[in-house]
Amino acid sequence: MSTVLTVSQINTYIKSIVDSDYNLKNIYVSGEISNFTNHYRTGHFYFTLKDSNSAIKAVMFRSAAERVRFEVENGMKVIIRGNISVFERDGVYQLYCEDMIPDGQGALNLAFEQLKKKLYEQGMFSDEHKKPLPRFPERIGVITSPTGAAVHDILTVLERRYPLAEVVFEPVAVQGDSAAPQIVEAIKKFNLLKACDVLIVGRGGGSIEDLWAFNEEVVAHAIYDSEIPVISAVGHETDFTIADFVSDRRAPTPSAAAEIAVPDYREVLYTLDGMLDRMMNVVLGKIEEKKSFLNEKEKNFSLLSPQRRIEQYFSITEMLQERLNKSISYKLTGLVGGVVSLASRLESVSPLKTLERGFAVVMNENFETVKAVSSVSVGDKIGVCFSDGELKCTVTDILHNEPENGKEIKI
């Protein structure tokens, strides 16, 4: 009677045959991915690899899946290195994958394009997110390798262009598995401590593998989330990384990043001198303008000022006084002439003139003029006034003129 085998025994036997076949070990298989599943808990990849005629189940365990740089998608053509073996529980053979690369395109290039598209669609490359760089930063942060040429180039340019700025340097690895975490940690540290005004992140040139730390998604998010403006300075002018697209400014080289970060102090001084000259010209022009304005106002004010009015009134007063003096003088001259004429006429009829001609004036004791002999009596005291003196006399006789025959009558 033939031996009866269990299903497990058959599957184990078939697995041993397959596993012992060296033609099925470390083989390369090309095909198209379908039914792809990335197990959310284990991190294993499960999928079917097919061509136009056949299909084979495949699995890629987490340890190998973590090395895949690109995002695996259905319909993607790949080349896989692995082994053929049997999954005893289900009795099916499948491809156990160790490495996976895109068919016809490098894995890193594909990963770069995939991440670039993803972040672009998330708006992380948008100009609206770009922060302006400070014109005159006081502190410059630098994140790069302490041993590469990049740090030397950056420090040399900063010292030459803007020695006033303080440089805060954080050394990190710029390639290898530890590079991306260190770069992320350094960016976060600068932001937490507010250690600088602008941040330069980068390294010198190299292959895409050398620059890959700056294509990691964690680095892109750290740059995007940075409150400090970031200048990406990775590789040479022809090298582009994800960091270049996310950063606020992209520099073609580390030296160019330093030139972008700070102004040239000589140009600043030249600009300041020009501004000072223009400012002085403007100020002097304004001073002259205001001086002319004040002079004009002073002239107008002097015409309207109380002092000016007093001077005007004083001049008018002097003029009127002069006219009054002339008028008075003219009047006085006329009056003096009239008085002289009257005095001359008066003098001609003056009693003194009559007295000088030999006449005399007789006055009684009351100093009243004796006009007639009938107004005195014998014995009265009278005074006879001559031009050169007076005689005191006593009336002893009174003689009256006879008007009829002109004879005198003695009383």
C-alpha cells in the first residue's frame, strides 16, 4: 500500500525542492506591480508581479521595504532582486523581494520626481509661502558639515562681504542615513532658540546619492515649517534638490548662498554716502526755501508790525509838525509885520513923541489926567510930566482962556 502524505508534508517537500534550486536564488525579475498593499502595522509590502502572460505573488518584508526610496504604486514597472520559495501554509510559491528599482529609471530619480510632485500638490513650493530675507541680518545660521569645503566658502564670503554679522554654526552630517535626522534637528534647534535671522542649509557637490539627505521629506517639512528664512545651498549650480524647491531662496552654491544672505558692506557704505549727500542737498534746499519764506514774511510783517506803524505815524507826525511850524512861522511873520506897522503908527501918535516936541501932561493927585483948568483949584497938587521927567507943582493961580477974543482971565 502506498504511503499517505499530509498536505503540510507535500508543501514542505515542494518547498525544500524549490529552496535547493540555486537557479531560483538571487534572481532578477521584471514585471508590473498590481494589487499592491503596504501593511500599515508591519510595514511589509504585498503585491503581484505580472507581465502580459503570467503573474506571481510577491512579498517584501519591512527590513527590505525601508530601503526603497520611491513610493511603490500599481502599474509601476520594476526590476526586483530576490528568491523564489514556497509559502507552506497556502501551498503557493512566491517571490521574496530583497531590492526593488524602477524599470528604465533610477530609483532615486523616481523617488525625487514622486516627492517633488507630492509636495508641489501640497503647496509647499508656492511663492506665497516664501519668506523675505532680512536686508541687514545680525546673525547668520549655517547648517552643514564641519569638514567640507562648503563651510569654509560660506565663512570666507560672509567675512569679506559683511563682517558685522555674527555667524552661528551647527555642524551636521550631510550624507548617509544619519544626515537627514541631524539636519532636521538643527533646523528645529535654530527656530526654538531664535538663534539667527537667516539660515543657510547645504553642502558641496556630489552624486545624487551624496545629496539625497536634502531630498528627504522630513528635511523638506523642517525647512517649510521654519519661521526663520532658509537659503538652500546644495551642490553645484546644476544640482537641484527638494530642499531647493521648499526653501525661501535657492542658491546655486554655498558661496552664492553667503552672498545672498548678506549685503556687501562696501556697497552699503557707498549707498549711505549717496543718501547722505542727497539728504544734505534736500535739507540745505529746504533751509534756503524756508529762509526765503521767512525773509518774505519778515518783510510783510515789518510792514504790518506795530513798530512799523509807530514809525509811519512818527514820520507823519514829524511832517505835520514841520508843516505846523512853517504855518506858525508864516503866521508869526505876518503878525510881527502887522505889529511893527501898528507900533510905527502908534509911535507916531504916542504921547511920548508929543512930549518930546515940548508938550507936557498934567496929572492930579489921583494920577488922573488934568484935561482942563476947571478941574483943578488953587492949592491942588499937580504933576507935570515931560518926556524926560515930572514936576511936582502947587496951583497958585488959574488962568482961563477967553474963547471970544482969546484973552486970558485970571482967577
